[in-house]
Amino acid sequence: MSADSPIRPLPPGSTIGMIGGGQLGRMAAQAAAQLGYLVHVFSPDKDGPAAQVSAAVTVADYSDQAAIEAFARTVDVVTFEFENIPAESVRRMASHVPVRPCWSVLEVAQDRINEKRFFASIGVATAPWREVGSLAELTAAVAEIGRPAVLKTARLGYDGKGQVKIGPDTDLAEAWNALGAGLKSAGAGVLEGFIDFEGEISVIVARGVDGGWAAFDPVWNIHRDHILDTTTAPAPILPQMAEAAMDIAHRAAEALGVVGLLAVEMFVTKDGLLVNEMAPRPHNSGHWTMDACVTDQFEQFVRAVCGLPLGSPERHSDAEMKNLIGDDVDQWLTILGDPHAKLHLYGKAEARPGRKMGHVNRIRPRSDLG
Ligand code: AMP
């Protein structure tokens, strides 16, 4: 039996169990505190960004069932800022306490193959793809899909990790070996046709316990070295496309029965939208909402997970979010010298290359209201 039967809002003073201890958990914990909740973080890292601002921390591996059990007994609801945790851990927690979103959502989102099958099942297009489990299958798949293409691990890839581009001259054995170690732990690979996109957008939708929903405006994302660099809100796309993108995110959240947030990343092509991937949690491309919306993605996340009414996602300002990656964070004082820049730092001690250290939002009056 699921522990998630009664649709009663959790009262302020309750404790939200947060799986994962990174910056998304940190900003969610800050929003939770604003609404009077406590956060108990479960993370393998002792001093991570979320632990620094939370009431309690369990430091343990995501597969440590004794620690998971003890954690679930001390919290009123469980949610995730990181979704790659074992099924058994989620099952164990769900026998004690509501887990939002539920395991079936994580199961789809953990695996690119499940994700693509899911989107096909609701009539939403993705890039052409083939599951590949061996070099022979990769060779056959490249013959079908053509070059250029991208080979990705089905599981555990993020920020471009676990993927290799297959160009006109790429040796397939080399590409296969390049992902070899990743493929071993991730189980399978996916070959995707390379999309010659005009741009990349994302939509974040919130869905409450009662099925009510609210979507943030679609935004335009630019990646640098496979990592999100800037997000512009709103995305410079036609209103019909913005509506189509929000509809895809809403239908996906509905079909999955998400309680919480669902972020859906899409390619804009000359023939329309193709879904790239999704994440059932707050998302880097939603950080602009912190300074430009009536309710930001973190507050919305807390509201959904605690069974509260959702807030308005209305964009009161246009915004640009710039990620501070690695050494970019050294600019903190210069950024603060701009009185209109809103700086958000994650409390990470070491600025390693490629590491997300913070972000800065710059807002301006809405351009579409005249
Ligand atoms: P992902 O980890 O799937 O989000 O990929 C990271 C980034 O790589 C995306 O945001 C795109 O910029 C690029 N990318 C991924 N898959 C494709 C594809 N099939 N075609 C073109 N670019 C891609």
C-alpha cells in the first residue's frame, strides 16, 4: 500500500526528506524554510550545498537500507533533487511515508530508453533512436540512422557525460570503447540521430497532489561544453510553439502522475519540437524564476510536494540566467558591483572545472507587455 493516500496538506513545522545534497536541494531547502518547513537531507556528502542550510543530514550511501529506513521514519514526506537512487531504497521509504514523485516517475526518468518509449506512448516526438548493446548493434544502428549521430549511455549521464558524437569519420569501435566503462555500469546505450536544431528550450511544470498544475514560460537554453551556460526567459519563439511546449510538459506530468516538478528539455527544429530529456525535480533552466516570477520553481516544488495549493508561475519580468561554472565564480565581487545582478552561490568550497558554483540572474521589464 502506498503511504500517499490522504490528500492533506502538510502543516508548517513538518519535515521534508530530501534525497540528494546539491544546489537544487539547497535552494529547495531555502524555499522550504520560507514556508516554515524543516528539511532533512540524505546525501553521501557531509558538507554539501544542501546540508549547509538544512535542519538535519543523514550522511550515507543511497543504497544503505538501514540508513534509508531510519531516515524515512523521521520525515513527513520524501522528495528528490537527484533521481538516480536504487528502486529498493524508494520502495522502503514509500512503506513509511509519501514519496513524491513516486517510484514509477523516477524509473522512467532514470533511463533514456524508458524516457523515449514513454514520450512515444503519449504521442510526443524525440530524435530517432536505437537501443544498442554491442558494437555490432551500434554498427547496424548507425547504418539505419545515419551520421552524424550521438551515442549515449542509457543511464547515469548528465552534462554531456556519457556521450560521444559520431561524425562522418568516427571509428565506431573507438566510439564504443570511449563509452565502454560508462556502458558497463549503465547497462545499455542509445544511438540518437544528431539534430540540427535552431535552439534548445525547456519547460518546467508543477503538478500538485490534487492534479492541479502550473507551468513556467518556456525558456531558451545555450550550452557551453555540454553544460548549461545561459537561460533566457521567455524563449524567443512563437506563441503557438510556446503553448505546444507547455502542453507537452503538462501531458507528460499528467501521464506519469508526477507530484512535484517535471522539467522537459526540447530541441526546436524547423519542423517543430523534439523532446530531448526530462527530469522530475527542480532544474538548472528554472533558476531564472527565483527573481522573475511570482512563485519560483523551488517554492512551487515545496508547495507541490507538501500538498499545498500551487502558486502563480507568472513571469513579472524578463530574465537572463548565467551559470557560474568553475573559475567564473571568482567574478563574485564584480557581479555584486552591478546593483541589478542577483547573485546566488551554492557554498561549494572548491571551484573545479565544469563544476556549477552559482548563478546570476539579471531581470528587465517584460518586453511583451508594451
Ligand atoms: P543531454 O545530456 O542529452 O541533455 O545532452 C547535452 C547536450 O548535448 C544537449 O543539450 C544538446 O546541446 C546536445 N545534444 C544531445 N543530444 C543531441 C542530439 N541528438 N542532437 C544534437 N545535439 C544533442
